[in-house]
Amino acid sequence: MKKLRMVVVGPGLIGKVHIRRIQENPEMQLTGLVAPDHEGNHSVAKSCGVPLWHDLSACVDASRVDGVVIASPNEFHFEQASQCIEWGIPVLLEKPITPTLAQGRQLVSLVERKHAKVLIGHHRAHSPLLAKARELIQQGRVGRLVSVMGSAQFYKPDHYFADGPWRAQMGGGPILINLIHEIGNLRSLMGEILAVQAISSSRIRQFPVEDTVAINMVFESGALGTFLLSDTAASAKSWELTSQENPSYPHQPDDACYTITGTQGSLDIPTMRLKYYPESTAPSWWSPFAEEVIPVERQDPLECQMRHFGKLIQGKETPLVSAQDGFRNLLVTEAIRESAKTLALVQVA
């Protein structure tokens, strides 16, 4: 079987990860990179043994391309994804789908009109941890959903912003770069988010974008949620440091980043500690809990995502995270940004 010929746009931090996943996939072949003309990009292309193009259309014109991974800065997502869709090339588009709602709506409309194969890069959707947590919730192991407490608090070093100055400007920031992952997770676990209320601060880093955000959420089910986000907090309570899914981060085995509570019990994620009232026990704060740790076989969700993208290209699967789903995540983050400005409860349109 011929290997799928893959191109990566933007060999930056996440782009290099996608490159490795393509190189490790026996059904794929990296055939080119698209990035600006500077020494670092030439070095990456040379190490991969592929040409570096400075224009996406020139790359596509020069050779057959089966799939494109777009990992460029957010501001280029709409234009580059639209080009690929018009050419009929399947796309794995890094989150956020676009930096603005207007562009997001246009892109979703284009995907629907063209019946395009587009997968949005919310890679945690492919995590076995989330799949197992969803299964437990759907089985009613915690009862009727009541609340979720979440955290994505970590400390990004100065070179993170020096290497990508756009991350400290409008269109970057932890709401769009990081929180949008959490929104995808929470929606998959708890259901749709109907309204949000947020307070943000940039007091520590003093960038034009936020560094810390506190958020309240109302879910369609009637459950409520709270979430703390910060990229300047010396904390282990984040998916990166607790999930064991990315070896680049030190693992904190005893910390959880989500606690989902229902009328019968609670589940900590990703420790997968389940506390619940047995069927023979009436729920009461005077009654003891039964406890267990749910086993999960951990896998790299980025590897799972790339395999899924290959099957999407081949027409064997439909996108786990569609353009519409990616847009819904963006819609929630934009509501959070609006609430942080106005300090008001904002309905998610």
C-alpha cells in the first residue's frame, strides 16, 4: 500500500510533534514543510530530509499531497485551511479552529459546502483517559451530574514567549492556547456549556493578554463548574503534569486536574479515583464511601489523533473533532473573554 504523502505547515513547538508522529506512522510519509525562510526552519527541513516551501500553494503544486497538518500561528489558520479545502485536500487543523468567531463561522460553512475532510487538533479528545471517564459518567457511576472543579495551572518559562512572541499578543494567550483544550474536555465529559462568568488578570506577566483567569460555568444539564487557568502559577494541577500522556512534562501521580461530582459519587481525573455510595447505602454525608482506582491503559493522544487522521484521509472514519465541534470550543472561549471584560454572565450563543 502506498504511504500517505503528508505536509506540515509550521514546524514550531507543536509542528515538530506532528512531524515525529508522521515519521513514526508506518502508513505515512513526510514529503514537505511549509514555513518562513529562516535558518531554524531550514534546519528542521534538512534534518527531516524534505524540502522547505515558503508558500503552501507552491508546495501543493509541486507534488501530490494526501494530507496537510496546519500548525502555524493562529492568525494563519483560516487562510491556509480554506486553501486546502478548496483544493480538496484533507486537513488536520491545530486548535483553535480560527482566532475569531467570524472566521470560524466562514470556515465551518466552507467545510459543510465542500463536504471537506477536516479534523480539528483537540488531541485530548483521543485520550483513553477521557474515553474511560466518559464511559463511567454515562454508566451513572457518579449519579446525576452536579458539578465539576477544574484546573490548568502551570508556569511557562520566559523562552516560551521569546520563541513565539505571538503567544504574548492578542490572538494568543492561555485562553486560546490552553483553555480551549480544557473546554473540549469539559464539554465531552459534562455536556454543552450554556453560560460563563469570568475574571481575568495580567498582573504577573503584564502582557496584552491574560495570564490568569477564574471561570464559572453553567452546563445544559444544570450542573455547575468552576475552573482556574494560569500560565504563571507554580502548580502541578494541570492535564500536562498529571495525565502521563506527554513525557516532556514531569509526572505528578497524586494530583488531579478535574473533579467531577454527582449525586452518587465523584471522580478525580486523571488519577481515576472513584468515590461512591454503594447501592446498599443511602447517600449521606454521614455514610462512608466505597473507593476504587479505575485502570486505564494510557496512550499518546497525539499518536492516536494522527492514526485517526490517516483513516479520515482514506475515508474509513469521520472526524472525531469536527469543524463545528472546534467552533463550539472557540465560541465558549470567546464568551469567557467577553465575560472577563464585562464581569457579567455571558450566554454562549
